[in-house]
Amino acid sequence: MSVQAEATSTTPAVRGETLRVEGLSGGFRSAEGGFTEILKSVSFSIETGTITAVVGETGSGKSMTALAVIGLLPKGFHRTAGAVHFEGHDLLTLAPAQLRALRGDRIGMVFQDARAR
Ligand SMILES: Nc1ncnc2c1ncn2[C@@H]1O[C@H](COP(=O)(O)OP(=O)(O)OP(=O)(O)O)[C@@H](O)[C@H]1O
Ligand SMILES: [Mg+2]
């Protein structure tokens, strides 16, 4: 008699890419007509079922990257280039109603300070 063991898991195998950010660039336009570039061709992708950490010094643009991905950029910020693909959607060209439907349901942001970002 033989016994066969099989690895089992309650979590189904997930494969693929959840988020892909490609060449995201942008910055703030000043009242005087100047432009300060904050995001300089930011590119990364996140595989489904994995955790990705973005590390950088304060003011380096981590929050602006996350806000640009979900379309919640502050007034004055202008995106100059790039694309954001999330679960088959092109987030930067999605209709506002479709983006709202994804936000909170499929994608969201936990702010570092609940009172201010
Ligand atoms: N409303 C704004 N007007 C002009 N510049 C801004 C504005 N908001 C942020 N910035 C600038 O954008 C840059 C990126 O800021 P961001 O908040 O993305 O940094 P961060 O990497 O998240 O920093 P921290 O680690 O402190 O959270 C900073 O230089 C900041 O001064
Ligand atoms: Mg931040």
C-alpha cells in the first residue's frame, strides 16, 4: 500500500500582473509659470499576489506616485507622460465613473496621516 501526499492550499494560485506603471512623469506648475518635475519616468509593475514596497527619502515622490496611480492628484499637479494599467484597465484614460467604481472596491490608498496627506 502506498500513501500519496499532495500539497493543498485554501488560496487559489494567482498569476499575472496586477499593476503596471510605465514612464509616469509630472510635476507642479507654479503661479509664475515655472514647472517643478516631481515624477521622472516612474516605472514598476506588481505581480498578482505579491507585495511591493516603494522606498525613498521624504519628498522623493512616493505619495505623488500613489496618488497619480489612482487619479487623486492635488490641484496644480500635471501629468506629462506615462501610463497606468490595472487589472486590464488603463486607469489614466478611464471615464470618471468607471474609475470611481474601481476605487475602494479594487484599488485604494491608505493615507499616512488620516488628517492630512
Ligand atoms: N501641493 C503641492 N505643491 C507643490 N509641491 C508639492 C505639493 N505636494 C507635494 N509637493 C512636492 O512634491 C514632492 C513629492 O512629495 P511626496 O509627498 O510625494 O513625497 P513622499 O516621498 O511621499 O514623502 P514622505 O516620505 O514625506 O511621505 C515634494 O518635493 C513635495 O514638496
Ligand atoms: Mg508620502
